[in-house]
Amino acid sequence: MQDPYESPQTLRLFPEKMFYKIGEVAGIAGVESYVLRYWETEFPFLCPKKSKSGQRIYTKKDVDVVLLIKKLLYEEKYTISGVRRKLGAEGRGNEVNPMPEDHKEPGTDPEKVLMIVRDKLRELLSSLS
């Protein structure tokens, strides 16, 4: 069964190795190393192992998770908390448990939210007149 988040853009287009250093992953993902370190603090499911010298060691799966996070944040415009919810982050393991596509948080239907915002803006405008 194919991963629902895997698309031609997220297929591994990087050298196949067992382990990657943070600089390599940053280059593959097109982000700075400090961004990856920040993401580790925000996403419990992104937790690369560390070598004896303290160097972060990313697996292929970790790189896939980094690419998925980048796609959700930069292309699909999710917030940090939105990515956490979408990927069902629980615990500090390396498991990513994506929620089904049809699952929506209560009150997150975009059309309803926009209608509410529109109505509130109209109320504000009419009160200023």
C-alpha cells in the first residue's frame, strides 16, 4: 500500500545511504541546519539518533519525515501545530502516524471559517460607519 503522503516530489531523490549528517539532510531538504534543529524541538516524531560524539545521525526515514514536514509547511501552508496534528505526533519516537485524509478537526472547514470571518468583518465595517 502506497503512503498517502508520498508523491513524485517526495520520492527519495537523494543518495541512498544508511545514515546522513545534519548538513547533508539540510542540503537535501533545502533548509538550514538550524531549521532542522528547531523542527526537532517542535515535532516529537523527528528525533534523529546521535553518535558518540554528539553528531545527529539521520536515517532514510528521518529524511523522508523532514521532506514531508517541509512540504506541509512551505507548499501546503500548514502551521507548526497543524503539521503536528496532521501527522498525529505522540511521544518522541520516530513513528509518524498520519491521520486519514478525511479526518478534520472540529471547526476547521475552510469555507465555514471564511464565512464567519467575512460576517465578522462586515459587522465591524458597519459599526464604523
